[in-house]
Amino acid sequence: MPLDKVHKVISVVDGNPTFKVSLPLILSELGVGWAIKLLSPAEYITDAQRQWYKGVCLPNLVKNDENGETEGW
């Protein structure tokens, strides 16, 4: 079983979160010593994802002649 399993909240109904799988199934995956960690949307995006976006994606978008922007922009 993966150590970093994530179940993202897809909606909130009557103040209760809903997931793609049932909450009892999520809880059944837990064992002794496991923990549940709550992450905000900002925390869910990892530092590696942010670094890739800033270091790889954005520079390539700016250098792309197709979007009409210059590198200095």
C-alpha cells in the first residue's frame, strides 16, 4: 500500500466532505501507526510542482513566439 495516498475532497454536502470513494473505505485503509493529514489546496501542490512550473513551464511559454509575448515580458 502506498505511503502517500491522497483522497481529494470533490464536494461538500451538508457540511460533510465527499470523496471519489466512500469514507469507510478510506478509513479501512488505515492501520496502527498511520495518520490522516489535512492539506489546503495550496499545500496539496508540492514544492516540486511549483519549481517545475516556474523553472520549466513559464520560461518556455515566454520564449514561445506563438503567444506573441517577448522574453522580456
